Amino acid sequence: MSVNYIIIVDDKVPNDPISVMALSIAKPTDCELSIIPFSQLKSLVEEKKNKNIMILVKGPEEALKLVEQLPEVTEINFGGVAKKSDSKQYGKAVFLNSQELKATQDLIALGKKVYIQMVPTSQVESADFSK
């Protein structure tokens, strides 16, 4: 079953009209889109429970916040995490700094499957997040 509802969760983006416009234009035409703060996440997911939902967050720390609010989320896909001066490479497009690595390790400790796949048609990359 393909995704028919995309939720972008971020506490800053919903208040940025340019980002909202860009994300709205970039979404697939056959998907609905909501761009919301974390405070609205649980109620929106409950309201849209009959949809096939994909939730997008900015990075590992936000992914940890996501699973704290929605423990039923079992898998986290790192499609890409931007390179920073203090980051280490874990996949073709995944670069984690120490805080992001800690959040990733916390996700794994919570029993969440964390994997790397840039786009649905690309291979799943394996990564060792233990160091």
C-alpha cells in the first residue's frame, strides 16, 4: 500500500511560509500533506488513522522525539542527514554528530529499527551506529 498522507513534524517549519510553500509544491500530487508542530502530532495521527501515513522529521533527535510521542512507530529511515564539520559518515548521505549519534543509539535501545535508504528504489544501507 502506497503512502497517501505525509506529515512533516517540526516546531519551526509550520511558521515559515516559504518552507511551507516549497514543501507543498514538492509533495506528490496524490498525497495529502500536513506540516505541523510536535504538539499536534498525536491528535493528527489519530484523526488520520485510516490513511497510509509517512512522517518526516529533520533528523535523529527529532526522530527520538517522534517515537517518544508515538511509541507504535517501529522503523526509522534515515534518507539523509547533512554533513557538518563535527560529523562522521555512516552512509552515502548520512553524517551524524555526537548528539545525533546518541539519539540514534537511544532509538535502537528503544527497540526501533534504524536503517538508511535515500529513496524507495535504492538499496537499504547497513550502518554500525554503535560507535
